[in-house]
Amino acid sequence: MAKVLTPQSEDFPRWYQDVITKAQLAENGPAKGSQVIRPSGYALWERMVEEMDARIKETGTENASFPLLIPESYFKKEADHVEGFAPELWMVTHGGGKQLEEPLAIRPTSETIIGEYMSKWTKSYRDLPLLLNQWCNVMRYELRTRLFLRSSEFLWQEGHTVHATYEEAHEFTLRILHEVYADFMENVLALPVLRGIKTEAERFAGALNTFGCEAIMRDGKALQMGTSHELGQNFAKAFDIQFLGSDGKQHHGWTTSWGTSTRMVGGLIMGHGDDDGLRVPPQLAPVQAHVMVVKDSDEVSAAAKKVYDELKGDGLRVRLDTRGDVAFGRRAVDAELKGYPVRIEIGPRDLKNGEATLVRRVSGTKETVPLGMLAEAVATALDADQQALFDESLELRESITADAGSVDEAIEAAQTGLARIAWDDCGVEGEARAAESGVTVRVLQRADGTVPDSLDESGLIAYLSRSY
């Protein structure tokens, strides 16, 4: 099959852009840094939303919707927050042809506006925990943009909660990290993630602690896939989020916030894609099985429709392609580019022999399967290839992870992979020196690989890498 993409080994950024273009995932929008997500790309995001939303609701969190425009004064209530986001704010200064009395920020995130309403809805300990989430768009001013990875406007979910105690808020922050984010990323996206705590330099503006999930892309760079923030009482005090406790006294709440975005689509592309295009994990794929007529005829189309109905009846997401007026080779290349996990090809010869050709995107293998055994063969292939993508990604991460005894060794190793070093041997000064070389500390973990409760713990291990 003729290559239509720049090889990864030749130019990874060019390959990434080629995939987005050829697989019809997205295009640049008319305004600087904006993006248009095409149906093929949006279908991936819809599946992410579906899977994530179910996990979010399992925690007891409910969806809501808050305004896009936020009064500038709201940001000024939390000093660290406004300082952290000031360079990224888009401001509305005019409306209806007149200058506004107060400029309005287009939300870069919603702690401020949601905090305002949490203070209204939190009156008693009986109102807690208050667990909210919204699916929306945000805008941040970006100098260097790249489709899906960093754009001026993107889609995301952001959760915001209030709890009665520090312990409850801390536990919920980590529950989101593990049970929602990491579970989705590993079991649906098939991307193993490093879970850990962020350093003070990488911490969310105004947070007490930030915890994150980091995935390694096929070029050896890291991508932050999602973060969960323990906000302490900083925002509660700034927005007067108080409640009457069971002890009859007024208390400030303990809040959290957490989010993921369409950046995960970029992570999917770079984490699994190959020189033929996307490779979409079956658990995520909007189209799990692509039934294709090789050469159209009434008999072949009828047989293909029967296969389609059977697989759909089994609960699979299936697409039927009977376009006899489009060359089969072109359709096959398109299916490869878009990463459909399996293709089922049926032609006159196949039908005569009572069989079909099963093509697996991950392994690239083809096999002839009797029509009566097709459903079982497809189910087996989907399960195996979901695991194969995860195993391949984990093997890559392990193969490019190097232990370092000094900051210089860590910086060198991080140029092409992941460096692991004792935080005591790196520290804030080493982190700053690494940043001068384009290397950042992605997360800190305990020596046993678990997530620490705070930066105050001793014996932590730092993971350094170049990143997107």
C-alpha cells in the first residue's frame, strides 16, 4: 500500500500534521490559534466524553453549565490564580457597540465563576459534598499553537467540588486521578500513565497540590493528559464558601478542581499512531469494525449487510461500506488512516467460498474466516488488540526510561526519553537548570511507584522529560 504520510522517523511533527490532515481530523480555524474539529476527530472526542462522563458520574458528581464570560473582578479575588492566568486571558471590552463598565474574561477555567455560586449553594454541612462538573469550551491566549495539543480554544471537562474537611477533599482529588482519569486512559485509551504529584513550579495557580497523569508519546516526549487539583481553602476564603458545621460553627469549605481536554485526541494520535495513520484502541473506537464490499453486487452487498447486522446486534460499533463507485484501494487506505481496529472485506470470491477476509489494524495481519465464525473472530481480535496497544506503549516507556545519578545525567537522558532521579538529588535548583534545556519534572512518585500525599514526603522520585 502506497505511503501517504511522512514517516515518523523522518519528521515526527510533520507526520503528526499529516495524520490530522489525511485522516480528516481537524483544520486550523480562521482566528489565530483556533481549530475546526472535523466529524472524524469529533467522533473520537465524543467517545472520550461518553466514557469519561460515565466514570465522573460514578463518583456522585453531577453535570451543570456556567457562563462563558466572567467579570474581571472575580479573577482578582484570588491573587495567585489571576497572576497565573493573566498572560492567557482573552478579554471582552465592548458589547452592543459600547464599552463595558467592567471587562469580561472569556473563561480560561472556571474556579472563579463556579466558586461564586458554590458560596451561594453551600450553607450547611448537609449540603456537602457539592460535586459539580461541566463539559464546555475554554479560551487561552497561546503564542505557539498546534492542533489538539495547544490551541487558543479547546473543549474540555472541568470538575469542581466542595468538602467539609481536608481529608475528604484530598481523598476525592486522588479518587478522580485514579478511578476516573487513569482508569479511562489505561483501559480505554490503552495508554499507560505515570501518576504523581506536580512540583511547585508545575502546580496549578492557587492550588495546594496538583496531581497529574503523564503519558509517553512515540517520539519519547511526555504529554500531560489530565490533572486533579487540591485547592485547600484558598478559593473558599476568596469566594466566601462557608457552611454551618454539625458543631454549630461556621467553617470554610475545602475545594478541588480537575480537568481533561481535547489534548487527549493529540495524545491518542501520538501515543499509538504509526506510518499508516491512526491506530485507535477498540474500546475507544467510534468504528470498531468496518465492513467493506470489495466489488459490489446484489449478493455481496446483501452478505455484507447481514454481517453488519450481526456485529451490530452483538453491541459493536460497525460501519458498512458498499461504495462500488469508489476504488477499493482508496477506501482501504482511508480505513487505515482513520485507524479502524478491524476491516472485514467481502468480495464475490469470498462469498462463493462462504468466508471473508479479516484485517487487523494493530498487527497488520490478514486472515480468512468462515462467515459463520466471523463474530467470534472479530470479538477475539478486538480484545487482543486493545491489550496489544497498551503493552506496546508500556514497553516503549520502559525501554526509554533511564536512571540518573545527577541532574546532568537526567537532562541528557531526558533529551530522548524519560529520566528517573531521586528528588533529593534534583530539587528545585536542579529543576530550574533542567528547564533551561527544555526539560521539565513531569511528576514525583514514592519509591514504590505510588502517589505521594504532598511534596513534604521524603524519598520521592522525580521523572524528567521533554514534553508537549
